[in-house]
Amino acid sequence: MTNSSRNILLGLLVASLPALALAQSQPAKPAPPPRPKPIVITTPTPNQQWQRQVDRQQLQDRQNQNALREQLRQGSLDRQRANTTDPALRNQLDAADRSEQQLYRARQDAAARQYQTLPQPDSTRTVPARAGTAGR
């Protein structure tokens, strides 16, 4: 063996020592399985259920009242339109009708939106999750 081949072998041996040392070290422990997330159970109290039912009933009453108001208005408008021969007055009645219909829809939407934005009657409690089969 020549000096240059010895130097190359010695260089390779020195370069491979850290890799061999790492290979001999203990393998890293696997990470523990993640803890199960708690399950949130919401149960409204009887008083909260009653309040939600009252709110729902008020919404229905408001919507029924708006619907009745719209029916009465529509009947009145139909009678006026039947008795009108002037085209300009008819156009005015049609424009007023469109405006009132938009107002009716806005009232119905506002009542529904108000009901939906009421705070939900929940009493929230946290229950620890059951341990799964992960990590076994």
C-alpha cells in the first residue's frame, strides 16, 4: 500500500467515525400519543329551553302579523287598481306595491335575523374524552 492510498483510507476512516458514533447511540423514543380532546356537551336548563320556546313563538307571531298586514294591504291595493283607469295612477300604485313588498320582506328577514342572533341558551360543561386505542 502506498502512502497516498493510506492517507485516503485514513481520511475515510476519520470522516466515517461521527456517522458510526451516531449509529451506535440509542434511538430516540417515539413521541407519546396526543391526549384526546375533551368532548363538550351542552345541555340547556329547563328555564333556558322555555325562554328559547318563547322567543320562537314571538318570531312566529311577528311573522304571522306581518303576513296578515301584507294580505290586507294587497287586498286594498287590488281594489284600488280595479277602480283606477288612469295609467299614471296605476304606475304609482305599482311602484307603491313594489316598495311595500320590499318592506314586507325586510320585516320578515329582520324578525328571523333577530331570532337567530339571540344568545343560545346553553350551559356548557366539559367532559374528558375516553382514551382511544392509539398508542396501544
